[in-house]
Amino acid sequence: MSGADGYSVLFEPVQIGPVTARNRFYQVPHCNGMGHLRPQAEAAMRAMKAEGGWAVVSNQETEIHPTSDLSPFAENRLWDERDIPALRLMTEAVHGKGSLAAIELAHNGHHAQNHLSRAPLLAPSELALQTAYPKQARAMDKADIREFRKWHRAAARRSREAGFDIVYVYAGHHMTLPHHFLLPQFNDRTDEYGGSLENRVRLTRELLEETKEEVGDDCAIALRFAVDEMLGADGMQAQEEGRAVVELLAELPDLWDVNVADWSNDSATTRFEPRDGFQTSYIEFVKQVTSKPVVGVGRLTSPDLMASLVRKGILDFIGAARPSIADPFLPNKIKEGRIEEIRECIGCNICVSSDSLGVPIRCTQNPTMGEEWRRKWHPEFIERRGKEKTALVVGSGPAGLECAMQLARRGYEVTLAEAKQELGGRVLQESGLTGLSAWKRVTDHRIYDLRQRGNVQLFTDSLLSATEVVELAIPNVFVATGAKWRRDGRGKSGFHGVSISAGAQVFTPDDIMSGTLPGSGPVLVYDDEQAYLGGVLADHLARAGHEVVFVTPASMVSPFTELTLEQTRVQRSLLEGGVQLVLSHTLDNVAPGQATVRCAYTGQEQTKECGSVVLVTQRARETNLYDELRSLANNPLTTLELIGDAANPGLIADAVYSGHMAARNFEREAGEIDREFFRRELVSLELV
């Protein structure tokens, strides 16, 4: 099957209560770090999804009252009428591209922190805040519940005034009051809102009924519900209470948006959940229970799987958050038969990390994500070339490939030179490790694109010297030579590195990723980068049969992965794999057969027997070629730019962004670039 003929079922219109979606592609609510602080950026990003063919475009959880203040995180906000104009920016932008706009109303209960509003925290029962802040929520009395219902009704009315077509009641992800009331671990009430399932579902029923009364003639009502908590008998399960909730409320909403809880399960990374459509077994019962349309998710990237889910009667809508971030034009590419051009989501959760950090969203695959308004970047279109005609890119890692692809799209004659036998750089290496195979999609997409273009020449086994670069007579050179892992142990906690005795077996991640495995004896993995790779390497070596000791100055394994919702899985995986964890310890010295580690708090030393050590610490930039070219007398080059890890080692997403930025800015005046670094949304000084 190919194009619209093979996937025509995906492009049928679907009725949702009083509104009609033009096809079956539905961008479910997801955070983007813009929200009420950056409403113009929010509107532009959502409008790009609509332009790309998503028939329904949702915003993100939208605070309905100061008692649900998620500061410092920039979600949407609808506390009162003054918030309507900012939200209307999105609805008008989405409508302008022919799509429906949906709003996810949320009161986050004890998941909120109220740091800005300092309002009392509310919950079904007496509950501690779900974050480290030492604060508790009070159990809502009947008056509190009545007030909450009024707030929700008022927010629904304001949603209609803001121009939304679909209004959500949100009971999922362990994040909202309706979900908290549904779950016994949060609700031990003995009144009509607690105890039996019928009582626990009462609040959700009331919200659905009241929302429909308020806006049902003009807006569709959606219920976002987590049918399974992925806790087995300790939580709600899809085939037990999850199914019962759907049965009790089957015909009340106009649309069911179903998934699993909590967020870390709903947005599981490919490292731990590699299957596309991994939620299908949990949600497939829903259409058996209700006549209303159903949208489901599960990192759906395969058009064949999408069509199959519709034809089998499992879903009416193909829901997506992360795949719509990686490629906002996914629906249009399927419709136009351009399947090979889809930028598939790799499930790395860099998008999620942005929300965790409270900054605008970004994506490893799609460097334009979050830049639609502030930089005016479009994922499918780029400015044509200027007066220059040719460009040379040295290095085919993520920065080099992205830079070469975008330069070629602009119309330059592009030569790409790679020193190794295969294109791909660090992505090719890292994707060979346990759990990271999906990451190869980053290079696959770009290499495929480059090979289709007549204005691109690709060369491997081409280690260029400065003299050879000059001899090519290409005046515009982008150097993407990457970075190598250091062998001296210099990292976050050890500026001067680690003492290494003669004869000690010391490896770097580059060695392991190139296929060199340690010999006999335990392998000590020292992670002083404290990101993701140390944990990946420890898991990889353990699965290869090595006895592994994991040492880190951090108090947990791979603390960065808290931002990507997978830290618990990372640490559990190592423990289940028999890896010995030595946390809060630095590595002092390595000698043949042993290593000395020191407690980061007390300074007390321990000796660990090990046959070898893998140092995951810091990277050294590979800038020799760049330095030589820059120092040439009578330098003939018009452009010489260092990009990617060679400029600033970071995430793969950072390298892709760097390559994209270089290609976009090529032939722009420096002053123009400085003046338009990016647009900012400034706070008005008008008193309100």
C-alpha cells in the first residue's frame, strides 16, 4: 500500500458530537513549555501541526484556577476571562489551517505545587505533595467539591468563548483531581465520593454532565482517561476497574481519549518500550463498550499499523504527541505517498525533558520544533541559497548530516566527507547499544534524503587534511568532526581526572561502541557524566555477560534521565541485571586489578576489584582540522564554521540543532543574526 489509496481509511472525516474532524489524525494534548508565558509561540507551534494535516490539534493541561498552579512550568492557563485572548491566538491559528482545536482543562490537585499563587492545595484525601517540596494538600469537603465543579464549568464556558471546538475532562496520568478521586491510593473517603467505584467515578460523571450542559451544543466533550496504571493488582487495571469506568460512562463524552498512567508509562522511551503501538493491548476493549469515537496513542509511527488499528475497529483516531512533534507533516506525507520522508519519532523523550526543565519544547528529529514563532522556522521549507554555490561538510554525525541536508535543500552543491567507512558518527555508534536501536532513525532519515538529491556528493573513508580541504576549492566549509571521550577521567566531579597506574585496563565509551569489550574480571563503569550513556553501557556490558560495578558521584543512576521519565526504569534494569551500584562515590585511582573509590560525603575510601574500568566522564572536542584551516596564511575560505559536538559537546538533539542553525544562517549577515537571535514575548506593563 502507498499514498492516499493505500491509507484512505485514515483520511475519512469523523463526527465528534457537534463537530467533524476532516481525517483521523489527532494530536492529543501534550506540554510544550510555552503555554501562558509564550502564547504566540504556542499558537504557531500548534498551527504547524494543523498545516501538516492533523485534523484535531489539542493544547496542553490548562489550569482552571489558582489552586492548580503549576509554576514554574509554563502550561496553559484559564483562571479567568483575562486568559481568553491568549488562548484565542491558538484557536484562530489552528482554524486558519482547517483543523479543530481542543483544550485540556485541568485541576491538578496535589500534583500542583501552587508556588506562585500560594493557594491551598486540594485533594480527595489528606495527601502529601507529589514533589520534594514539604507541603500537604487538604481533603476537600463538600463545599470545596462544589466550588471545584463551578470552576470547571466556568472554564468550559470560557473555552467556548476562546473558540475551542473540543473541551476535555481530564482524568489521567495521576495528574488531576478527577483521576485522584477515581483511584483508591489517593481516595480513602467514606462519603458519596469515596469507597465503591460508582462513588469514586461520581466526580468525573458530574464534570462530564455539567460540561455538556454548558457547551455541548457548540463543543464536543472529550474524556481523557487512563484505563490502566501499569501497577498490576496494586492499581487500576484495564480489564477490571478500567473497563468498568468506561462502562459506567460509556455514552457521556463525545470522544474517549484513552491511555495508561502514569506519564512515564504513557510516554515510555524506546529504550524500555521499543514497540510502536505498545498501548494497544490496554485500550483495545474501549470500542467494544462505547459507540463514541476513540483516540489512542502508543508512539504510533507506522502507517500500516495506523490503518490496521482503524480497520480492526480498535481506534477511530490515530492519536499522537511525540510522533506529531518529530514530524508535524506526518499526515500529509502519508496522504501524498511520501512515507519515506517521514521523520519518525525515536522515543528519546528529549521533548519531555524540555517540559521537565520548564523551557520551550525541542526534538532530536525535528530541530524546528519550538522555533516556529521565535525563529520563523518551518519544518518543510527553508530559504533558497544566496550568491554562494557550493559547500563542504566534514563529518557525518548528526550535525554534519543535518547541515548537509539543509544546505542541499537550500540549493547548494554539497560535498560531505566522512573519515570512517560508514556515515552516521555518534548516532551510528550509540544506536548499537542495548535499547538505543531506534535512535538510528536520526541518521537513516537524513542519509536517505541526501541520497535522493542530485546536488549532493557523499564520500566515506575520506579523512581530510587542511591542505586537501583547500585543494577541493570549495570556499564554504562546515566542520562537524565531533568529540572523543576522554581517557583521563576528567568529568563533573573530577576536574583533574583520575590517577591511572601503568598496566591498568582503561576503556572509554568509544572503545565499547566500536566493539572492543573488556577481558576477564569485573568491569567498573565510572559515570561522572551522569547523563544516560553510563547507565546504557553498564546495562549493555551486563547483558553481554560481564560482572559490572557501576560507580557514580551522583546519588542515583543517570540523574539526567529523571527529565526523560525513565530514571526508575534505568536503575531497576541495572539492579535486575545484577549490576552492583556504588552511588555517591568518586573514582580516585585505577591500578591493575583494582580501583579506589571515595565517598563523596565522608571521604572514606574503598577498594573495588576490577579487571578493567570504563570511564564515562567528559568529551574532548576534535578541532584539529578546524584549527589548522583557521590558522592558514592567506586563507582562501569564505566560510569556516565549527558545528555540533566539535563546537559544544551535548545531546544528539543539540548536535542536530547546531547543524540546522548553521545551514539556516549561512550567507546571513552577522549583524542580522545577532539582532534576530530569536523573538521574545515580553510581558506588558499594563495593570490588569
